[in-house]
Amino acid sequence: MANANVKEVSDSSFDGDILKSSVPVLVDFWAPWCGPCRSVAPVIDDLATQYAGKLKVAKINVDESTEVAMRYQITSIPTFILFKNGQVADRALGALPRSEFVKLIDRNL
């Protein structure tokens, strides 16, 4: 992982890393074979740096972590879910423009 501000999570680390986080967490549900996931990755990395300290950013590979993907009914990727206090606060689908991610984050901080 190129960006130190983006955390890779898995089925086993999800609850501790995401649901017990003291700050909101934007989770990117993705897979290596997904073109739109790869195309939006630089934007996600950039946002992780921009919002460091106010927001955590995490990625979860849906091929490797099927339990969490099923729990949150991830049927298409990329899917982005913003968690606050262990609850789903917001979600977005697809490779959105940066401005849409900023709106999603800002309205939840």
C-alpha cells in the first residue's frame, strides 16, 4: 500500500479497525481486478492525506474478505461506506469524482 494514511483491513480486523474507531472511517470496498476501483484509488489516497487526523480511510478487498462484504450487502464495487460510531452513516457507489467524495465526507464530519 503506497499511502500510509490508507489502512488495509480484513474480515478479522474490520470490527476493531472500523467499528471501534473514535473518528469516522471511509471504507473502500474494492478488488484488484476492478478497473473503476483502480481508477479512483489515487483520489482515495489523496483524500486520506487531506483528511488525516479527522477521518480514517480504509480499503477492504471483497475477494479476500467476503464476510464483511456480505454483512454490508456489497453487490457492486467500488462501494464506499462511511462509518461513524460503529454505524453506517453514508454510502456511495462507483468511481465518483473527487468533489462527490468531498461532499460525502464533509457532510459526515
